[in-house]
Amino acid sequence: MVATTVDYEARIPNNVGLSSDRRLQRALERWLPNYIDWWRTMGPEGFQDDNIYLRTAVSVEKSGWAHFDYVKMPDYRWGIFLNPTEEDRKIGFGDHYGKDAWDQVPGEYRNALRRIVVTQADTEPASVEQQRLLGQCCPSLYDLRNLFQINVEEGRHLWAMVYLLHSYFGRDGREEAEELLERQSGDPDKPRILNVFNEPIEDWLSFFCFATFTDRDGKYQLGALAESAFTPLAASTRFMLTEEAHHLFVGQTGVERVITRTCELMKGDRDHDVTKDGAVPLEIIQRYINRWYSLSLDLFGSEVSSNGATFFANSLKGRFQEQRRWDDHIGLEGSKVMDVVREGTLTNEEVPLRNAMNEVLRDEYIKDCQTVMTSWNRACKKAGIAFEFTLPDRKFHRHQGEYAGHFFTPEGELIDEDRFEAKKDEWIASDEDRNYVKSLMVQVTTPGEFAHWIAPPKRGINGNPIEHEYVKFNRHVRD
């Protein structure tokens, strides 16, 4: 049972009628203390006893599903929220197209679905772990609050996936849920499943780029899963997409504010050397873009993928907005031409459409990222600065798929390793770049004040002014 309103009287807030399944309820209530221990250990360090102005879901309806109030993060009401689904839902793609959607896991797809859920679930705590120290160098209370809002929502997304594991995958699912709290971002022995979620995030420009590019991958992965024939998975991810939009906003506007501040300082310096003013040069921002964008492209998997074909054929994972954007929902007749490397030469190859489903999803992602570049370039143009940000070619700096093990320029030219290594620091954020950016990261916690390297936002949160006290520190605890 899925309702539009949320039961907040329950120990675990939910709209899935959890109290009607006592066995499941007890299992999740046993998992809850382990989750809180993980949050206190691996969540935002140094702010667990402070009151944060957070948004909490109180309904899954579009008209006002969020409530804003101050709350300590360990007391945040995480829970299980699924979008209500239409009655008599039909499968919208693949070999099962037009048949009744599934409320239970078909036995023949059990392992594949569990793999899909676990992989998505693993990204949620991973990003919290990557960002756990950023509060120590926040550029403002506004940004600090936005960081924590993203963190608690990633935690709630983990709850959504853990609910599916406990509800539909038996003992295997319960064990997988435990392991989600045992892996750790960057741990050499028990790392997170996907490589980009093991990358350190030690400065706010990295965080903003991560939220722009890596969370945008999440938008398209969740969108593909929202088409799934397995209705509980589709209902979970559709609600997660509602919250994901805020993460993308924080990333995109965050980078834009860095660009705006840099452009302001460039106009006042004849040499355009903003390092003298403690700001981030546009060239370094471009190298950050190249790094995080290319790492995020890997998350879509191999360009030619039998797994992608199988997931689509079995109606487990569709295309982004499958019903709205596509006419042929079977995908047996089409094909896609893509660049491949054969015997040291870049050539074209026609691939059956189902085997190219990862690349189809990546195409949508790239178009979306290009709109972000347009917005950032508009900020430069508005400031009168002749600089244009670009996305590197999809083959650049790849570690998964057809282009892994090969070397390309940002324009997509196939080159040898020696030439790539010679130019790498001009193309990708180097240790020197990152150390410089880290040197600018000084904590600012006075309401309404911002670090020198970033411009204020255009407006505050939930109608509040920019100088609102978005985080109220528990001074007694800190002292």
C-alpha cells in the first residue's frame, strides 16, 4: 500500500503501510541504530549537534511536499517514501511491453534486480562520506545548509533502497543492506562499488562540480529505473528524482557563483590574474569541469553493453522518459553508430540499439550538461569576459568502456600516452590546481557573509533573505 501522505507517528516515517508488516518493520527498526551509528561516524563531521534549517518530506504530492524547520541531523526524520502508482500499471518497454507490471520480483530476474538496487543504493552513503569534512571550510551558512540538505536526502535515498532490499530480496537483501554500511568511500579494502564515489572531495569547487555532473548522472540513472517493470523500484526512484533536482541546482548555481566572482575580479585587474585576489582562475574551473565530467561519464557503463541490452530486454531498466521521448519501445530494429578504437585507429561502428542503451542514456546526459555550459558561459558574457567553457569530448579521460586504455585530447583526437601525459596538467585539474583551490577554503559562518572566492546567491532559501541564520550552532557543545 502506498499513500500520498506520510505517517510521521511511526518510528520510521513512511507512506507504505509499514505497520501492517510487523516482520519487515522489526527488521528495519533493527537496521536503524546501525544507520544512525554510521551517520554519526561517517556523516558531516563537527555539526551533529547543531540545528540546521532543513526541508523534510511530509507528502509525496507535487503541491507542497516539503516542510522547513530547524532540526539536528541525527534527529532528521528519514523514512521510506514512494510515489503512488496508477492502478493496472503496464510495462512500458522491452520484451514484456504491454503486460502487467510486477509488484513482486520475478524469480528469473531476482539477481539482476538486486544488483541494480545495490549499485544505486551504494552511491547514496558514498557521497555523504566523500563530503563529510566540507563543513570545516564552508564559504557561507547558506552553502553549509545546502550541503547538509543534500547529505540528509542522500541518506533518505539510501533508506528507499534498503526498504526494497529488506522487502523483496529476503536474507540476501538484508545482508546487502548491512554491507552498505560497511563499505566506505576511498577505503582500500572495502571501497564503494563505482570508482567516482571513491574520489576525494576536499574543496567546494569539487563539491559543486560533483553535484553538477555526478548527481546529474544520478538523475538519468534514476529516470531509467523509474521506467522499470518492477513497480516498487519505479515508485521509489520517481520520488528520489524530486529531491535530486535540488542537488543539481546547488551544483550548477555553485559553480556559476564561483565564475561570477572570478569575472568580477578579472575586470578590476589589468592582467586578469585573480590568484592575487584569492579567487579561482577560469582556466582552473575548466580543468575541474574536464575532470568531474569525464569521471561521471564512466558511470553510464560501456558503450557497447550486453548487460544494458539484457536490462532493457527484460524490462528492468528503460531509457530516460521512455514514454515521452520514444516511439519504439521494443528496440529490436534500430541501431546506433558510435566511435570505436580498432587496431589503433578511431573508426565508426554500427551497434544494435539494445546493445547501445548505455550510450543512448549518455547522449541525453551530455545534452543536459551542454545546457549547463550555456548558462555558465552566459555569466562570463554578462560580465564582459571573453571566455567560453566547453565540455571535453566523451572519449576524453575515460576509464570504463570502449575508450578505457586509450588517450584522447579534449577535442576527441586519438593520441599516444606520452603526448597525453605531457599535456595532462593543461587539461585536467592537477595536484597543484587542487592544492591552490584548497588554500582558498576558509570557513565563513557569519550570517550573510561569503568567502572571497564566491559570489552570493541571487536569493535565499524558502523565501528567507540571504543573511538568514540557516545554521544555528550549539555553542555550548562546541565550547
